[in-house]
Amino acid sequence: MLRFVGISILTFGLSFPTIVRAAPYPQPVRARHTMVVTAEREATHVGFAVLRAGGNAVDAAVAVGYALAVTDPCCGNLGGGGFMIYRPAHGTARFLDFREVAPRAARADLYLNRQGQLIPGSSLYSWKAIGVPGTVAGLELARRLWGTWSRARLIAPAIRLAQSGFVLTPGDVRLFDDDAGRLAQDPHAVRVFFSHGHPLGVGVRLRQPTLAKTLERIARGGARAFYAGSIGRAIVAASRRHGGILTRADFLDYRPVVTHPLRCRYRGVDVITAPPPGGGATLCEMLDILKGYPLGRYGFHSVRSVHFITEAMRFAYADRNTFLGDPAYVHMPLRRLLSRAYARSIRHRIAPMRATPSSEVRPGVSLNPEGHDTTQYSIVDRWGNAVSVTYTLNTFFGTGFMAPHTGFFLNNEMDDFTTAPGHPNAYALVQGAANDIAPGKRPLSSMTPTIATRGGHLLIITGSPGGSTITTTVLQVILNLVDYHLGAAAAVDAPRFHMQWEPDQIDYEPGAFSAQTMDLLRRSGYRLHAGSPWGSRYWGDAETVIVTPSGWLEGVNDVRYPAGLAQGN
Ligand code: GLY
């Protein structure tokens, strides 16, 4: 069914006719009691089956986490890490950080040659690019703290999918095709994802017996099987053979962290999100700045709205790239970055309708002296417990390397650190010393799993993959609902735009702006760039649940990822 989205173009002093555009967004899935939305349909079925059989949202999240490692190998993972926001229906919301950490032998100059220059590809596609994985420890901790089912019961569907396989659809294989050249470099990956020299195609059944054995080991031995047992040992041995720096001690040391989420308030909506090293501080800073502008009155993607949103992104990313890092290693001026006075001081610096050159934006300028591919899933259970998880291998399939006898890809999350001063990472982010590499440190992330409530009631469960565009994707889902009152599907599916301080440009998806809007933006000093800042054609899929005022759960599988599914009852 088609949805029709009214898009009103209001401009500064000029008036254009309202443009009404037919957007072929599918209707959300509506349900009364439970909802699971993931980027891959088999994993959604797994989560839904858990909920239907009486498991809670965390049980479903753990089962989905393991299932995606099988059915969505670009992004779902055992060899990466991520974040979870858990908001129980009764009690206190929690943040679970199972981000990868730098190995003990990692130093700030790990990827530099003797001349102090970055060794090309070393932080992305070498065995030195691998951070100590956190996913298994994270999923296990979530299950123990907040779940109700046994580990074996939650991993069983993933084992079944790995053993019996599942039939590939066009949505599944598009990424294998895109990354075929890189995956072809690893003999273990070739055995799983290639047949007669070609990546597996549509209609083929993907079976992963080695991965099934790994999952069986985890089901029997838990996180210990991964970190202290044969799985970790296989990774360390492969790392050593290929010039990596991972050791047994790195695996034995790994601990996920449970802490308080970051909270901010936007037009009566309480936002519960990922604190550093996650992207929530940047999300909240943008929302704080944008409170001062009547975006709803300006209109969805009107020139004025785009201007102020872009400027909020610019200032908040300047601060992100300069001040933020792992809170266990760096002191961050979060209180002031998220203060009303600071938001006001930024608004004073934003001209009514003129782009601020990024070169003139000094991060934290008005602070007084003191006194960082990925997949998202969102779940609500029948009791109202909600979970938002974003976890990642960094780029699609991470390093593209598998250790022998493991069957899963290893991350290249080390590239999320500041790998060389002034050098952009895979997501074109130029970051600072706060995010320098240090042993045991977590790289700064853009992942922003987020739950929003209004008047104490669940409103939005969202998050996204998409590297540096993650945080601005979450921002736009919120703005689309709160300011522009778009329906659930339009709020998620509408084309987006992005700005990250450097490069000084507005990146946009096809269809984001009318020709007039683009013309006016250019005349206001903006440089427009079609596509993501790093040239990818993929924009993040914000797999989202929205709760309507009458209590319906609306699950939206982002139109950008047709392999996904929303399912509820
Ligand atoms: N690896 C992408 C991020 O964590 O931001």
C-alpha cells in the first residue's frame, strides 16, 4: 500500500507551492502485544518465536543476536561488539556496553610507518585491525542479568539455522556480491560463501556447519568457551600467524560494562540513549540545539529546517570528533556540552540562513575553562519491556578474515580509533587525541541505540547502522515523528541527509530535497554531496518500533533493507 506524505516547502522570505510526494513506503506492521524488527527475516522469526513462547524482550534480543550472526554475516556477529539499551517496564533503564577493546599491545602509533604516516589499509584489512570481540560476553551478560531462558534454549535456533541453512534472497546476497573481491581473499570465507569461484546466489541454501559447531560450544560453555576456550585460542593463533597482536590475555581480560544510559529531553520526549563511547551525547547535543527552532513550523525538509538541522549536526560533530572517547580513559566535558547555556551559545553562532564554514567552527568554543558494518534491532515484549541493540563488525564483514575452525568474521573496529592525526577513518571522520589508541581502550563509536518515552510511556525504540551517519539517522527518526508528525513508516523510510563537520558538505540520499531546496541551500553557502560521506550507496536501516497514542506497536523494517522484517502479535 502506498503512503502519501505531504511535504511542505517553506522558505525564508520566498514562497513555493507545497509539494506533495507519493512515497511508496510499506505500511508498518501493527500489533497489540509484542514486536520484533530486525534487518533479516529469519532472525526476526527467531525473536518472535521466543516472545510467543513466553520469553521476555532480553531473551528475544539474545536469541536474535546469535541468529543474526548466522543469517546476516555482514553485520550480525560473534566477532564484533555493540551496545544495548534495556528499558524494563518497571525499574531502571540500563546501558550494556559490549564494545570491542584495543589489545594490550596496541599503541597510538600502531598503524604508522617510521615517517609517522598511516600504513594504507592496516587499520581496516589486516590482522592488526581486530579489536577484542565483545558480543558473546555482552549477550551472555544480558541474558544472566535480565533474561529468563537458558543459554542453550536461546542459542538453539541459531545452531539450527547454521546447520540446516536457509535459502538466500536478493536482499541477502547483495552484500556478498558487493564484497566478493575481499571475501575471496580468505579461504575459510570462500568455503562458506562461494561455490565454483562465485559468491552464493539467490535461491541457494547457505549452510554453515563450522559456525554451528562454534555456537554449540558457546551453548555448552558460555562466554568461557569463547574467551578462555578453543574459540579464543583459534583466533589468537591465527592472529599470531598473520602478524596480528591479539593474545590470550586480551581475551581473558575482556569485560562488558553495565551502566546508566544517557538521558535528554526534547519537546516533552525523554530520550534514553548510549553514553560514550556510543553516539548518544552527539544525539542529545543536536537535540538541545534544535529545541530553539520551530522545525515543525518550518516544514519537513524545508530549506530553513535543513539549514538549522545541518548546523546542529556540524557543531555537535565538531565536539564529538574532538572531545569524545572511552570514558574510562578520557575526561569529557559532557555536563557542559549538554547544558542549556552551551546549546544557546551555539544557536547564537548559527546565522539565520547562511552556512557556517566548518573551518570556523572551533569545538567547544564557548566552554568556560573547566572547573565512532553494523546492524540494529528493536524489540518490545508483552510486559512492555523494550530493548534496542546495535552491534557491528565495523565495515561490512569486518576484516573479512575468519580464524580456522570458527566460521565467523572478525571485526576491524580498531579503525574507529584516531589511527593517524588528521587522517579520516573509513567513515571520513577526522578525530582527535581523546580517541587515540591505548591498550584496553574502547574506540569511539557512532552507534546510538535509543528508546524514547513520553509521559512515562514507550514511544520509540530505534537505532541504526551506517558508520558516522548512525547518529544523524536516529536524530531524523525522532525529528520526523516529534516535529513533522510523519507516520511511523515515513519517519523511518523518508530520505535523509547528514553533516559531520568535516568534510564540509551536506551528504544526502536521492529524493531528500526538491530542486528548489537544493538551489537555495547552495545559494546559502552549502556544498551538496549525493551519497554517504565515504561514498557508500548504503544508508543505515533504522529498524524501529513506534508506539501510537492508543497503544499500538508499529514495527517498521526500513525500506532500505528488504531482507529485514517486522513481526508482532
Ligand atoms: N563501527 C562503527 C561505529 O561503531 O560507529
